[in-house]
Amino acid sequence: MMKRRTPLFLLIVQAALVCASLPAQEAAGSAQPFPQMMKVDGGTFSMKDYDGSMRSVTVSDFEISATAEYFSCTWWEAVRRCNSMSREAGYTPCYSLDGSTDESTWGTPPYFNEGDGYSGDWEKWSRIQCDFNADGYRLPTEAEWEFAARGGNKSHGYRYSGSDDLAEVGWYYGNVDIDTSYFDRGGIYPDAHGKYHQDYAQKKPNELGLYDMSGNLWEWCWDWYGQSNPLEHTDPAGYSDGKAGKGSKVIRGGAWQCPPEACAVDAREALQAGMEGSYTALRPCRSLTTGRSGKTVVQADAKTLSLLKPDMANFLGSQGFLLEEKFGGATAALQGFQMATTELSREQYALATGGELLLAEGNLPATGISWYEAVALCNKLSILYGLKPCYSIKGKTDPAVWSRDASAWEKLKCDFYADGYRLPTEAEWGFAAQSGRPPPLRRPELFPTRRNRER
């Protein structure tokens, strides 16, 4: 009895369906297949800061690969890969080094070895810039990565990307099958340490159709790793250079060798940009919003320091300045002081904090700063310009080592003899607001002179 043959046209249709269902990087017959991209509509979400607090962050529209595209790579290699994919796809490359977007001219990237540090020109490679207006492939910012991992505007609030049960959506040390018979079937690959990661898209995707954003492989982000975040809450891109993060880039998502808590959507880790590990991967994304402002790094060189130093006005002080209060009023005796002629700009804030800014907004006042942030900023500016910081907590003047605990801030002290920047007292602010000219006193015998604070 003859076997019934499947018509040729049906075989073609079946083959096409199979190829369409595969993740883009697994489709056969392509030298460098392009990622299967999923659109992420922009939105606002609460993102965990480095100290555990939450802040509101807004990201613009973008698209991101449904799966990780490339594994076992350094950050430098991931960036070069993005540029080469962009060029092959006919897009404008996003990354440039010393003005060149041709990664073939960049030379050999530096590699990081434990104990030996970097081999190669780390300073040069840390100058890589990203043009967020370009339509090419790039690494997601940390904010974009987390927004996508949470499911974007479709998020159900899961702890992991797509579920509260990590085993449903990701591979981690609790469910990695190390059956060596899988080697021949291509299901598991050993890494340098004898551990294993799985093929992509074997688990359930998240709300946006993205696979493996929790577990399996750590994924590189654009951001340098740091202990605080810059001013911008819209499309933030982290620290402006690698010195703040000590050469480390942010990695997200966890990996096969990680416990569940490392695979949560808000978990972050740091890895040297030049460190190669078979537990790291690239998940490319692309900007979609037209007119998105490119971010330009503010470098704290001598010229920039000169241009951005606050312009100060001199006030000689007064022995009879009227200070209005809730009950009646009082007069204050003020010593001479200087006060900035304008509010601090976003450009100055970015310089002091090591953050990035939108140049179009560089001259606008820096807004959304708490009193605590303002105090820390004054000390940062003082340190930046070689002045003696005014504020201290338990004798320490460097805000980088200050505790975030509220009880520690109760011990904050101000040295009014220091020549650094500080917030004005209420009396100084009022005196400066009236151009340093005390108004005539009304019945001065009813307004005793307030003793000047100890200085």
C-alpha cells in the first residue's frame, strides 16, 4: 500500500509556519538574522532606586527584541554588534566613538581580568556615545529594560517578567536540567564553569510577548552602574561616565545560576564592561519616538567648570534687617555673604551629580529637588570646585557616604565658617530678595534685634 504523500505546496506552507514561529535568531539560512522586535508604548512607572526607594520614571515609545539576540559577550562587544546589525539592516548606527560610528575603526576593546584589571585603553572605550535619535539597534536603558520586563502599560504587577511563579517564565538554579543527553539535542549549553543555559523562548512570555527577561541570561543595559540616579525622570540614561560606576555597567534579569530574588523585574547587578561571561546577553532595542532629544554628556573639564560655576552676588550684610514672622516681626543682624544670581540650572545639577541632561533644557531651573537632595548638592558643588563643604553628618562631608536613614539626617550640621556652597538662611534669603536694602523699621522698640547665629 502506497503511503499518502503530502502535496508540495502544503509542505511549503508548513515550513513557513514553523520558521515564522521561531525566535528571529534561530531561523535557519540567515548569516545574521535580525531580531523579532516588539513595540513598547511609552508610559510612566515606579522604578526602584539604588537605596530601595521608589521614583516615578517616564519612558518614550520604543521597540525591543522578543528574545535575547547574542550571548557570551562583553558590553563593548554588544555595542559593536548593535552598530553592525544597524548597518546591515539599513539603519543609522546609534553608537559612536570619538565621532566615528564605524565600529571597525575603533580598535580592540579592553578586556577585564579579575586581579589584573583592564588590558587595553579603557579611557578611550568609555567615551562611547549613544545617539538616541538614530533609528538603529542599541542597548536598552535600564529604565526601558525594566518597563518592558514589567509588561509596559499592560503590566499585571508580577514579581518576575510575566508571572509571580519564576518557573513559568524563566530558568534559574532551581529548575535548570543538567541532563547531559541534552547536549546532542541542542537544548542546553555548558558555560565556562560547567553550568548551563537554555535556548530562548521555551518559557511563557510576559504581557508584551517578551521571553526570558527573568532568568536564563543576564542582559546588558546602556547605563553605567552608580549609587544614585541623575535628575532626569524622563528617558533617564544613568551616569555620564564610567568613573561613577567604577567601570561597571548595569545588567538585568538574572541568569540560570541565580536565586529567584536576582531574577525579579526590579533586581539589578553590576558587571565590568570588559568582562566576558557566558551568562550575559544582548537584547537590542530601537527608538521610535521622533524628535526624542539625544543626551549629551557634560564633562567636568576645566572649561566646563568655568562656564557652569554659579554666578555669585555680594551682600555686605546689615544690622537692622526686618524679618517678618508669624507673630509680629523681628530684626536680624546679618554678616556679609554671597548668593547665586540665578537658581541652579539643570546643566549645573547634571554636572554636580554626574548625570546626563537634555541640552534643550540645560538652562532651565533644576526642579523636583528635595531639601535633602539640595543639601547634598551643595556639598557636591563645593567638592567639585575645591571648596570646603558646609554640611556634615557624623563628621563626614562627602554625600556619597551619607546614610539614607532618616535618623542620620537628624544629626546634619552646617559649618557657616566654611567657604563652600550652602542653602541660605531665611533671613539671608529675605535680605537678598529685597536687594540687600533693609526697609524702614516700624516702631523699632517693638522689634528686638535677633542675635546673629553662632558663626
